[in-house]
Amino acid sequence: MAQSMLRRIILHPTKEVAYCGAAFYKNLKTSRFISNVRPETAAEPLTLRSDVNGIRTIVLNNPKKRNALSLSMLEAIKTDLTHGIDSSDVHVIVLSANGPVFSSGHDLKELKSEAGMEYHAKVFDACAEVMKLVQDIPVPVIAEVQGLATAAGCQLVASCDIAVASEKATFATPGVNNGLFCSTPGVAVARAVPRKIALQMLFTGEPISAQDAFLHGLISKVVPNDHLHAEVMKIAQRICETSRPVIALGKRFFYRQILLNRDKAYEEAGQTMVGNLRLRDTQEGIKAFFEKRAPVWRHGDEKDH
């Protein structure tokens, strides 16, 4: 895995070097490149996971099957998302993919009637668990979308906290064309884009461009393909410069408050900010502001008072 990553750096030197610099090379030999191996072969792992300088990268690695979210792939993603997630060494997760397709969604071979209803339920339960995990874990998850994201693949992008896409990327919920309405992808998509846009995508199955996805709120930013990885790393490194417990507190409350009515949201937001002020990192940040210096974060949950 380390050799594969090194080849990537050599072929695309500006991607990692511009933002990670010498530190990336220093950590390359010691970083943990972990693969989740598919049952049929040890040579082609379903996902690749690496942790470098606070940034965890999870790469979907089944391009021959368009990075389909098979049950095995979903289980691999779950493992990568949750492994050591409470460690202060992990500040942000980047979710990317190898090949021209980000993810084509569920593996339709697993959804044939021969598999049975029990297996089908297991697939959709696993998918829902992964999508909820993306938003429930304490660190931000950034989707790096280089190509097509359809059905559950589009759902995965919509579930991420931040999504940056190449101008070549497209997004669709085409299940209706195969007779399987994208009901579960619709949960995430409907929470990311206006209702009429979501329904148009769901009823027609037609893809939308990265620019349209940006305009409607499905993704955060569109960049030229050559700049995609560098832009994602720039965002990830900026997050790494902040306090991990503050980010965790903010992410947790953000997703909670959008389910509340306005008055209740303000009430709980005020209580959350009062609690936020108790964090030692928060008081360090305020102190650093007045002393006109950079804060020194402890990244712990210690309370100041």
C-alpha cells in the first residue's frame, strides 16, 4: 500500500507535496496503510485507509465494479470510519475513490430475488448504518468526488459533511429506471437539496452536473479535476488547525438542531455554547485571541471550570 501511495505522489507531486510537504514523506514509512480485503482475493482490497498528520483517508478501491456499495464494501467503510475514531490523532476524514466512478451505488447482483428478503434487509440496514455513521462520528467527513456518483453513491456524497467535486463529476438517483425507486438515497438527497430538485432527480433518474449539484446544495464546491485533491487537502488541513473537541461539539449540535423548531434550537444552542465555554481548549482560544498569538490546542475534553 505504501508503494502504491508513493507512486501516486511521484505521478502527481503537487497533490500531497503542496499541502503535506516533507511531513508526508517523513510519515510515509511509519503511517498505517490498512486495507479491507474482499473475500475473493487478497490482491485487491475493497478500501484503503491511511492516517497522516490528523487526516484519515478512506479510498473506495473497487473500480472494476464501479465502487459499488456491496455489503462487503459497506462493512469495510464502516470499519474504516470507526477504527480508533475517538483518538485525538484523527481530526478529519476524506472519502475518495479510485477509478472514473466515485460509486455506482448498491451492487444489483446482491438485490436479485435469489438473495432473499433477509439478505436484502441486511444490505439496506448496513447502508443506513454507514450513512448515519458519517454524520454521527465526531470528526468532519469530506467527500472527494472525481466522477459519477449514483443512487447510494449519491446518497453517500449527500451524507458527508462537506463535498468537493471535480467539474467532471455527475450525480444521479437512477433507480427508477431499473424499477427500484431510490427511496433510501432520497433520505439523504432530500436533506441536502430543495424538495423539487430532489423529486426531479428521483422521478426521472437523470443526472445533474457538478455545477448544478453545487447550485442546489448537494456539494460544497466545484473545482477543476487537476485541483480536486489539493483543494480537499487544503480544507482538511484547515480543520486540523482547530480544536478537535470543539469541532466534535459543533458537529453533534448542528445535526441535532436542524431537527428542532426554531425556538427550541435557539434554547439548546445557548446551552451548548455555555457548555462549550467550559472546555479548556475554548478558554485557551479566547486567551490566545487577546494575547495576539496562535492557540495551543490540547484536543482533549478537559473542562476549565
